[in-house]
Amino acid sequence: MAAGVPRHLRGEPRLLIDTGFRGADVDCGSAGSYAIDGVTLINIDGGGTECTATVDGLVMHATTNYLRCYVEIPHLSATSAFAIAMVIEPLSITHQYGLIETSLAQASAATDTQYDLRCSLRKNTSTNHRLFVGARGSSSFSMAYKGDNPAYQDASLPSRLQIQYYGHARTGQMKVGTGTDIPTYQSVSAAANMEALVQAGSGTTAGSTLPYYRYFRFGCKGYHASGEAQIRIRSLRVWGLGGLA
């Protein structure tokens, strides 16, 4: 094929987002829009203890409620395949049921839509953390733990986590690994029992419209007044393949 043809038209993935959410201590704690490190960051909830863009990434700190942000993914269409890799430092999850949550959504803000995909790391006892994955049904998310022998069976998580989504339409593969580098396309190696395949919907469904995943949400949640969750987002990369605008 001719030399000047863009890589994504030659069947190669196109890097759509590459950010570390770095800023000079920019306070993003109120619900609203912030221009941070080449992307528009939207704080959905506000009200967290902290949401600050620092030189080392985005610090998010929640107690009673969710603290969630999202970015819009450019150029994707309903027929695109996608790959998403996020590097997170779990600074503190102090209570059972505290979690780190990511989701691939079709609508902005906090609106959930049928076939949305979700991948979370949840502290389900005082001594272990488990992969918690699922998809949105007609009225709610159907979530399930992956594996009965989680990789992280102590009170502390690794210093860094890599969370990867890869898929198309109603199917997503999720992985959580412990590499410390910024991932390249589909480079994340899953830790033990930290990999799952989620297929949104089962059997034949009415209609022919494919889900159009346009937004990537991420955040954390503590547990009532007795616990907290604090994370630092180090990196987010998103690739698209096929059907790109």
C-alpha cells in the first residue's frame, strides 16, 4: 500500500488519547469540565475529598460517595474495535467494599446505558482484593467476581496497577496487571485471576444497533464514613481500529 496512507487505514491501531493528567496542582474537585494535559476531564460527582491534577498525575480521594471522572474518546464509531490502558497507583483503600472503578460507556455524565462495560477492583475482605466485572442490562449492571483465589491477598495492593480493556461492540476483555511502565497496545499481562471476558447481553436481542462506546469513566469509592479510597491516575492511553472518523 502507498507510503503516505495513515496507519489506521493500513489495519494498524491508531492512538487516540495519550495523557498523564498532569497539572500544576489544578483543583478539579467540583463537578465540571477541566482542560488537563491534552484532554477535557469531566468531574461527574464533585464532593470528593480531593481531585487534583499534579505533576505526577490525577489524585482522586473519596470517602462516603463515588468520585468519578470521564473523558470522551474521539474518532471511534459503533464499528470500531478499541483498546484502553490505564495506570493507577492505589494509594489507600481502607475498608471492605472500597473500590477502584472503570467503565466504558455510551452516554456522558453518570448515565448508564444497556451494554456498557465495567471493570473494578474491589476490596471484598480485610485481606484481599478481587476483580469485579460486568455489563449493564436493561435496568442495572450484572456484576460478578472473577476467580476464588485473587492475586492480591494481603492488606496492600501493588504500588501500581495496569487496567486494560480490549474489545468490540458488546464484548470486552479486561485485564489487571502489575507492570509499572506505561502500556503499549495490548501489552498488559494479567496477574493471577485478574482477567475476564465480558459479553453484554446473551442470545438473540431485538434491533441491529451496535453499542457506540464514546466515554471512559474512572474513579474510586470509600465506604460510608468509616473508610476511604485514594488513587493516583498515572496514565491513560486509548487506541482505535476500524471505522474511525
